[in-house]
Amino acid sequence: MTKIAVLGANGFIGLRLVESLLLRAVAEVCPVVRAPSSFAPLSRFALEGRVADARDLEALRIAFRGCDVVVHAAAGDRSLVVDSIEPVVRAASDAGVGRLVYLSSLAVHGYDPAPDSNEDSPLARKQEIDYCNWKVDAEARLAALHRRGGPEMVVLRPGIVLGPRAQWVRDFAAALAQGRAYVIGDAAGLCPSIYVDNLVGAIEQAAFRAGVDGETFIVGDRERVTWKDVYAPIVEAMGRNWSQDLHHVPATPQPPTARRLFEAVRRSTFVQATRRRLPPRLRSAAFAAIDRLRDESEPLSPFAATAAPTVRATREMTLLQSCRHKLSHDKATRLLGYSPQVSFEEGMARTLAWLAFAGYLPMDAATWPEAERRG
């Protein structure tokens, strides 16, 4: 049986992938996490887990030993997103891994991409949101390493991954309970959604499908979904009113010219080259200090509490909820055989059942068993 190493197995996507592969006996699974304590969510399974930081070449070589496929699902800051690429690829090659599946992001196209954007569209490295640039840089490094040889590589670009335990769901529900949840206008912008089990299906196809070495695939749900479609069912389930209990805020304007200049300098070739020459600890400290000098740092969650008396949208959420176009996953359908198996409606039903189970909304004893039977 094929053995798949899942790097970032304790994360939202990684954990669901491990569960799916094991429960359906699709493959033998080797979860790889950064610290022993991260095995807690996986403790119900009898698994041989391995500990390795995604940037630690030697630890990764040991972790990937005996594996046929590696799925890179680890998430984090720029250091992890970008600096993990080379050690992961080198370790996979040294361990004799046949294929690497990398989870990139639709964010490489920007949060409001051009309507005709596809997998072959040029990627901009000077986008307003840092995360978008990190993923562009990561893909560029991956492509450069692939040209040198080593394992086969397949890149997936999912959008907003939804489902039970998803941060987009959990954070919104918590903010709504505390009176801090907001949407841009009436949340009419498109949400590039993909239910987590649909993404897991795409990962499996990317791991096993022949003839897709070096390919990149956009993957998403079948439906055209707005942010209101995502959030309105949660608002209703929590017994709140869409008009009265949500903050309907205007879009955050572009950062001031001074801040845009600061960001351009921060991302410049000179600064990034200097960064790479610094010792790791000094490099981390220096760039952490630079980040603190920014005029307006974006919180980790778009619903993070602020000292301001009124709720203000983050620039990232403004851009996300201003999206006007849904990108096609036709290439994934043709070459991977990708077909979303869970409808958006069914995915939301499962998500609401989890929110009830997790205590975010009243659990109807008559409804929960039926939701549980659905998945």
C-alpha cells in the first residue's frame, strides 16, 4: 500500500486528510508534526508519527524515510511558507519519495483576480497582502527546484477552505457571539470556497494520478458562492439577525502612500537578499522589529478585537469580500479527474452540525443525529 507522509498533519487540512486516508483505507499514513504535543488530535489512531520542523532538513529526511508521497500541508508565517520549500524538496529527494503534493493557494492570483486568470497566468510578486506574495515566492522556489530533478511535483491552489474546524467558520462564530463580527457592505462579493473534503479528494487525486508531474491545478467548489451565502446560515443558526447583529462596514481604503512605500522597500530585492545573509536568529529578530514599525499591522484573524470603539475591517477582508470572479477548475477536472463530491449546501449542513457540537449554537437533539449520519 502507498505510504503518504502528511507534513502539517495536526492542522485543519492535514488532520482531515489523515482521517480520510485512514478511515477509507486509501493509503498508509505517516503524520509529520513540529512538536510531540501536536499529535494530540491524532491520538485516537494507531499511527507511527514523526516529529520534524518543515525547515529542518535532517529531521525531514528521517520523517520521509520509507514514504512514497509527501503532502506539504504545513501553514504558518513567511519563514515557514517560503523557507520550508527547499528543505522539504531536498529531504523528499534524499528519502526516495516519488511525488510531492504542495498546497499553495488561490491567493497567488490576488484576492480579486482577473476573470480569465488560470494556472498559466503570470503571478505578481508585489501584491498588497503579504500572504499572496509568500505563496508566489514559494511556488517559484518549488518550480526552480523541480527543474533540477528530484521527485515529481503537483501544486494545488485551493481558495477559502471551509468545513468543521475551519478558522473562517470558527472565528466568525466566536466574533458573532461577542458582537464583533462584520461583513463588507452586505457581503455580496464572491467567496472562492472549497469544502475541506473536496480539497482532500483533490489531494488524493494529485497523489495518485499518473501523467501530472509538474502540473498546477486550481480547485474549488462547483457552486458560485458569496460571502453572505457562507455567513448567513451561521447567523441564522445562532439566532442572530443579519441586519441588526452584524456590523456592516465600509471597505478599508488602500494604505497611505508612506506605508505602501515602506512595504515596497521591505519586499525589495536588496532587503530580501540582506535577510538571507543574516544568521537565522538575528534574521527573525530583525524582521520582527521591522514588522512592528508598520503603520497598520494586520491581525492574525480578520475578526480580532481592537481597542477602537467601532469595528474596522482589515484590508485583507476588504479585498477578499470584493472578489468579483470565480476561477475555473476545468484543468483539474480534465487532468486530475477532479469533481467536488460535497455540495456547498451539504458542506454548510455539516459545518452547522459541528458548530452545535462545539458549543457555538444550540444543539437540537432531533437534528444532530441526522447531521451526524450525513458525515
